[in-house]
Amino acid sequence: MSTVKLTGEDSINMQLVDMDMTCNVSPAGTSSQQTELPGGAEQQTMRVYLRVRPFSKEELCDQEDQGCVVIENNQTVTLKAPKGSATMKSSEKGVGTSLHKFSFSQIFGQEMTQSDLYEDTVKSQMSGFLDGKNALIFSYGVTNAGKTYTIQGTPKEPGILPRVLDATFHYIGGRLYEGMDLKPYLRTDAQHLDPDQVKQERSAKASILASVKDECDPIRASGRLSSSSTRFSLSYNQTVLASDPTKAGSGQFALWVAFFEIYNECVYDLLQPSFCSKSKKRAALRVCDDGAGNAYVKDLRWINIQTVGEASKLLQFGNKNRSAAATKMNQSSSRSHSTFTMKLLKIDGSTVERISEFSLCDLAGSERCNKTKTFGERLKEAGNINNSLLILGKCISALRNHQTDRMKSSYIPFRESKLTKLFQAVFCGKGKASMIVNINQCASTYDETLHVMKFSAVAKQVVQLIPDKSLESPCLVGRDGKPLVRNGAIAGRALESYLSEEELLDEEDEADMSLLPQDDLVNIIESLRTKLLAERRRNLVQEMEIRKEMGDAMLQQLMESEELRIRQIAEQKESNQEKLENTFEMYKDAIKEHAYQCAMNNLEDDYVPLDEFIAEQEKVEALKRKVSELDTLTSSVGRVLCAVLTVDQSCQTQPSEATEAAGEDRCKRLNKEKCAIEKMCEDKQQLILSLEKRLMELSETLQKIRDGFLEKSADLEVLQRKWDDQTQSMDDILRQSVEKDREIASLKAELAKHSQKSPVQPKTKRGLLANIREAVTSPRNSSPGRKLRKTVKTAHN
């Protein structure tokens, strides 16, 4: 079972297929083995080719050439891990090796041309396509590895796709079916179009071709390539047509093409004219099943092409609609899996004898988000690309495991991705598939390249069983999708495939409308009851088998998830180990920096002024000189004593008494001198001790003075900081006071303005007694007015 690894940067980090296996080198002469089986069928391993992209000037300037990829021969390549890669770090820790060898069907180096690549890879599949067999070629690799260049090429160097189109039209020659009334239907059938439908097909084709401007491209309007491509076409024409000369004049051919992409797990048609306007959102297409296990894209546009020039314009039109964006590693990175499919219909009169299909898939490159620097929409695209490639790797690995151990049930997750669901029929034997692995030699992408090579090693072990011819001819359906009646008969398989259950039941009821005897009716009822019970038993057994199969598949998925979890834990441990090492290095640098700062601080604390140091140094030198003088004096006294002892000995040897008396006098004199000298030495020694003691006292006094000076300096710094803080706070208070004064002045000015503008005169302030006096006298002042008003009223009355 495949082991799958999800890598990347914690969000949607890049998800790559990681087949953790040991790839041994096959002998140089081995290739994909092909075996003939009874009935003309072929059994062979999947052909996997390797193409190595040369370095660009920027990569050479960045020193990407470190000898990571070494081509041993035309089938063996060696990968050497560069310094700094994850593989090298793991090998240094004893996990894995730094040297990997892989074998391929054929390896194409930097000097290989597009023409040589076509001749050695596509030629055999092209011959089978023209003979009625299905074929699939897909390019796989990391981003910026040359996959699109291999499939499509450039105007000067056409890729595989333009050469396949050119070779197909040269094979058809003058046997081109010019009518457009026979069109591919679903996956393996054909549909007969009425005149209105043919008119719609022609108008759709004309609108697409008219929207593409005539530009200088390698394919000319007459249907041939440029000079170099024309020579290629003629050489291929000779080899292919000469292989089957008997079919040169039999039947006609119609070529229909479709071009679509899988972007963010949605299928989009690249040949829809409405997609040219960016204001309208594209409509996603559905991937359906035709009932026979063949997946197809519903409502996909098929265009009938008559020349290679028309095919070139369709390809150019589709490439404009294809999703592409710039990343750090590739200025024009494909953000989708694009597939260009050709269907060749061999027509005899009004009957379609056979339909062959040739698909060329340009897979988007797997990438790591931390290297491509993708975010936002690009990050979502990278996640979907890596997920689809992950499922493709799981399917191929499951196929390999199922073929190696047939006793063990293996679940193949074809339906987990649109890409694998569309390729399921080819992988399961309904066509011949081959893979072109594209890699670059850059040291910075070595780990991603190694994942791609491990995936190709698994794909190379997949065995394909390709039948010689299709077992059944394609069914021709009408406008409504139901089989057409030919010579008054319809095939039973076609009728059952295209009629619904209600229609089949209605036909059975109509067939049983004849009058039968009662006994026959009872027998029919009993037989039907028996059949019903048998059908129920069969359905029950089938349900049990399905449940068991689903349980096994679920158990297999759980085992895969457990293996994935174990691998992720191991990778997390490895990453944590790396982070721990980086943290240790960071702490070590910090400790070194701290030690250096402490040393500098200690040096500042132990600093002594130069004058004091020189004075102390002079005192030490004077004391050293005195000590040396005392040492010299002591040594001279010792020499005198030695001389006295020698004289004493010589005096003892003389027998003369006169000499003995003189010697005794001399000895007494010398003894007196010796005592004087010893006393002088003791005095000097005491002087030295006193001087040393004084020196120590001076040192202690100096140390105390230094400590006191440092304490006073620290107190002074504290006082200075307090003074600075008080000064700053005082400045702030003064500043606030000035601002408050300004606010008061502005408020006074505003109040003065308002008082000048107000029409009401301000009342003068009066005391409490004045207010009481006014309140008492006011009714008296108002009484005459009241009397006057009363007299006026009486006069009116």
C-alpha cells in the first residue's frame, strides 16, 4: 500500500507523493518488458521516460550546478544530495542515504532535441492510435521543470502535441471525411447529427477560428509545419504509412479534438468562446459515467478539424484561456492540469467502424509553498495541485500493490480526484499509458526532485494489459441519444444501455398481453415468484459482499492514515530536532555575547586612572630595587663567611704555635665582623618585612578607596537620575501650566466676545436687602394701573 506524505508550511503546505522505498538500479539493458498473450493482447510495464532540463543563466549565476543529477547511461541516473538539503541532513543523522539510483525506460539529457524525443517516446503509441487503440501521455515533475515545453514546445521547436497532429493528418492524407455529421458521443460511442446540428458545429468552429489572429507560428495555414517540422512529418509518414499499406485506400477518417483543464478540482472547457470575456464567470463541467465504467466530461465541446492549421489555432485559443500565474520559481507557472484529447473516427460509408482516443496531459508541477512564496489564491491553487498529484500517486501505488499481491484486496481511490477518475479507464487496461518525467538539476529543488523520482520508480512497476482490438464496435446514436436502427435491428446491449427501466417494463408488458390458459398463467406466476426469490437472495449476497468490500476498504484507509500519521510524527520529530539545534545555536551565540558584555563591564569596573597606576608602579619598582640590594648584600655576607671558614681550616693544619695565636686573633675579629653582618642582615630583613607590610596596607587602603569611589559614583548616578526625573516632571508641570493659561485666556476672550454680541444688558449685582425692598414696593406701584383698568371696565358697562 502506498505511503503518502503531506509536506509544506503548516497551512496548505506543499503536498507531495512520498514513496519511501529503496530503488535498486536495473541492469543497463533492461526496459519495460512486453509480453504477448493469447488473443493478441499485450502485457507490459508502464513506460516511464526521464527528461533533464538544462540550466538557465540565472541558475548558473546562483550556483545551482552542484552535480546533483548524474546520468550513468541511457537508462540509469544517479541523484547525489547537495549540502544543506533535507536528504543530506537525514543521511548525516543515519536516516537514509545521500545517494539514490533510478532506472527508466529511456533517459534524455540536455542535448536531446524535440524531434528525437518524439521518435523515441511517442512513435509506438502513435502507431497504436492510428490502428484504433487508445493512448495517454502525461508529463510529471516539479514546477519549472519543462513539462509544458515538452508537450507543446515553441514555434521554433514544436513539442509532442503539434507533431502528433501533423503525423495524424499525414496518415489520413486524402481520406479525410469532410462531413461533420458524425461526432464522438460519451466516451466510446458516436452520434449522428442532423443538418441543424451540423450548422451549429460549423458556426461554433468558425467563431473560435475567427477570434484567433493569424500569427507567425510553426504550423502553416496549409496544414503543415515549418521547414524543420516538414522534414519531421515526411520521415514519420514513411515509417507509419509503410507499416500498414493495405489500409491505404480503405475507409475515411474524421478527427475531433477537445481541450479542457482541471483548475481547483473543477473542470473547465478551454474551447468555449464566452471564456474570452473575463467579466463572466466560467461554468464548471461535470465528470459523469456512461454506464460501462468509462468517465467522460459532460457538455464538453468537441471541434472537428480539417487541417493542422485549425488545430494550431484551437491550441492557441485554449492556451489563452488556461490558468497561469507567476511564482518565485516560475514566471509562467501552470496552475491547472490541461488535457488535449483527440478522437479519430474511422468511417465506412455512414457507419463508424472504430474510435481511437489519444490524450496528452500537461500536469501542473508540484511545489512547496515556502519556496514558491505563494499566498492567497496562489496558495489555494498549489494545495489543489498537490492534492490531485497525491491521489494520482496513491492510485498508481495501489495498482502496483494489487498486481504484486492479488490475494490481498486493494482499494484504488480513482474517484477521489477528477484527474484520476478521467484516466481510470486507461490505467485499467483500456489504453496504453506512458509518463514523461521532467526534472531540473538545481540544488535548491533536490528534495522535490527526489520525491518525483521515487514516484516514477513506483509507476514503472505498474503492469498494463492492453487488448489487441476493442471487443465491441462503437454504437451510433441519434440526436436524442438513443441507438439508431440499422437494417431493422438494434443490438440488444445498446438497447438495454440506452432504454430506461420503465421502457423495458413497458415492452415486457406489451409482449405478455396475449390470452393464455389459467394453468399457464399460474405456472408463469410461480416461475416469476421463484425468480423474484432468487433475485432477492442474489441481491442479499451482493449487498453482503459490497458491505464486506466497503469494510475492507475502510480498514485499508485506516491503515493508510495510521501509516501517514506515523510518518508525519517522524517528520515532526525530525523538524523539532532541527529547530532544537537551531535554538541551541542561538542560545550559544547569546551566551557568548553575554560573556563578552560582562567582560567589558568588569573591565570598566576595574578601571584605574593612569596617574595613580603610574605612581603605584613606581612605588613597586622602588621596593623591588631595595629587595634586590638586600639580596646582593646577603649573598656577599655569605661569601665572606665561606672565606672565614676556609681560613679556619687552613689555620688548623699549620703546626706552628705562633700562627695559631695569630689565627685565633683573626678568627675573633672575623667572628665580630660576622656577628655585625648577621645583625645588619636581620635589620634589613625586618626592614623588608615592614616595607612589604606597608605595601599590603597601601594596597588595602587603595582597594577601600576604590570601593568607596565606586559606591559614591553609583550614588551619584542614582541622584543624577532622580534629578533628571524631577527636572522632566517639573518641565511637564510647567508645560501643562502654560497650556492651562492659554486655555483660560482663550476662554476669557471667547466669553468677552459672547458678552459683546448678547443684546440683553447684564444686570447689576444688588444685595439681599435691595431685592427685598423692591419685592415689597412693587405691588404698591402697580395698584393705580389696576384701578384705572377697573374704571374703564365700568364705563363700558
